[in-house]
Amino acid sequence: MSQPKPQLTPAPTISRRTIFAGAGTAGAIAAAATLLPGIEPAQLAAVEPLKPAPANGGGYSLSEHVRRYYKTTRV
């Protein structure tokens, strides 16, 4: 009796499409990396200090953003 031959798995092949996609990705990453150090940090917006909560509760106040919301809900 003869023994069965072992199955050899073919070596994985890399297609041209995979190589070009990898090269394009590497190029895009390199371009982004050269641009990132030139980005300045965003300027912090001036923030109003928060008003302390009233001692007796009832901290609702009609602020500007609430007025804008009410304007958008009018029919």
C-alpha cells in the first residue's frame, strides 16, 4: 500500500492591486504626517463663568440659548 501524499498549501501571493493600495496608503499617511506638525492648537473660546446656584433652589434662568430654542419651536 502506498501512503497518501501530504497536501502542500500554496504560498500566499500578493497581487499588484494589494501592493499599489498599500503604497497609496503609506503615501497618504506620510503626507498627513508632514502636515500635522503645522497645525496650530485651536484657540479656546471665552467662556462665561457659571453663576452659582440659588440657595433656595429654582436655578432656571431664561438664557440666550433657551430664547433661541423657543424661537425655533414657534409655528
